[in-house]
Amino acid sequence: MFFLAILLLAAMFATLFILIRGLVNMAGTTSQDLEAQGDGPSPRALKSQKLMQQRILFQAVAIGVAAIILFALSAKG
């Protein structure tokens, strides 16, 4: 159970870290990034998409670990 609690905290902090990195990336968006007429999305948009996917992954891990902890606690009681 202790291992699951540590894993949950790690997943939560990883989610927070990736969220902050995404916000910093989004805050650095310039008008050139928004008005780019090239072939496809800008590098900043691609990085933003990658960070969002990582955040969703870490959130899923955190929710899954929390569900396992709750299931284990309900089985004990």
C-alpha cells in the first residue's frame, strides 16, 4: 500500500510539472506562431500537443492508482 501511495504522489507531481511546462510553453506563444502560414503546425504547437498528451497520460496513471488504492481499502474493510 505504501508503494501505491508513493506512486500516486509521483504521478500527481508529474502531472503538475507537465501542466506548468505546458502553461509556460503557451505563455511564450508569439504572434508569429499564431500567424504562421507554413506547412502544418508550428514547432511550439507541436510541443504543446506533446505536453498535453503527457499530462493526460500522467493523469490517467494517477486516477488508475487512486482507484486501485480505493479498491484495496474497500476490500480490507
